[in-house]
Amino acid sequence: VGPRSLCCCGEDTGEAMFEGVVSDLLDRILKDYVVDIDREQLKIDLWRGEVHVENVRVRPSALDALSVPVRVVRGTVRFVSLKIPWHHLKSEPVIVSVRGIDVDLAPLPESSWTHKRWEQAQQPVCSA
């Protein structure tokens, strides 16, 4: 049995509650990058520990933390997948996969682009 969409109407109450928990969790994890995830977008395979969501809108402020001289005009993440190892949560990672990021960008006004922001942008995003 593959992933299926869950809803509150006519489905098992436990499954509907789980859908709400997953939706809230995804919102918290991805809140800086995407606009609210609608429960209707979720496809959950409870037994496999798989969660899929498609066509999520990118938040206009998604790139703010990177200190780059552009802003998001509009954007979509076509597919987000989570693999949750329910029986080994303390020893195995939750794997998040993202595919198909389409983003339209526009330059920030020069007045908002300071020398300090330029220096920050030159720093590595992560260090080894």
C-alpha cells in the first residue's frame, strides 16, 4: 500500500490526529522557508514512516538569513519527502529530501544592501 492522503472526514481519528501532528511539525521545521503546509497536501504512509508533500509555496523571506542581495518574488518546492524511522528515532536520522525548487528572484534595492551585508554574504554558509 503506497502513500495516501488523509483527511478528517470519515478517517480514523488516530490517523487524523497524526496528520495534524505531522502538518504542525513540518510547519515548525520549514516555517522560515515555506508558507503554511495545507493538510490536504500531505500524503502519509504511517507504517513506512514516509511523509510526502507537493507544491509548497516558498516564503518571500526564505533567503533573508543568507544575506544575499536578492529577494524571492515567488517560488515553489515541487516535492518534499520525509523518512521517519519510528522504531529507531534515537539512533537513525530523519531524512528530508527536497526536489524541484523553482524560485523567481529580484534584486534588493541598493539602499538596503550595506557593506556589512556584503561581508556576511562572503562568509561560508556552513563550515566543516
